Amino acid sequence: MIKVSVMYPNTPGNRFDHVYYRDKHMPLVKARMGSNCKYYTVDKGLAGGTPGAPPTYVGMCHIFCDSVESFQAGFAPHMQEILGDIPNYTNLTPVLQISEVVVGKD
């Protein structure tokens, strides 16, 4: 299994609409990817690693798929629509990482 992490750095002057991201954007991603997306999670940054530090990322999602190929098969045909929705909830440029899940949930 792989995890596609899309992270939005917490930078001064950023705009990030968590409600839109949670209620509209991520359901759009799941709907377009269909069964290629096994499930996803959405995170809202609360704090950094030291007391009083701001979060490194204001928000992020993790999309779980069987393989890199299944992610690409689900995402690529809808990439323009999905990426075109980003300005509706943020002015930030996301950082993407694809990882192999070596320990998962039980």
C-alpha cells in the first residue's frame, strides 16, 4: 500500500479554508479517483514541535492506494479538475510525497 501526502506549508499571509478542503475538495478527489483511492484522511495543523511554535503545515491530506500505478490511474484523468479546485480553498502551493506504508492501521 502507498500513501500520497499532500501538505500545505504554514506560511505568513496564507489562506486555507479547512471547511472547503474537508467538505468539498477531498470528496471531489475521492469521487474522481473512485476505487483507486481506498480511503483518505485530512489533517489540520495545530502546533509545531516546541511549545508555542506554529504548525509546520496548516493542512494536509493522505490518500491511500494499492500502488503508485493505481494512484496515477485514478488521479491523472482528473488532474486538471482537481488542481483547478485548489484556488477555491488556498493560495498555498502544496508539497507532495508518495510513501510506502510499512506499518498500517489494524
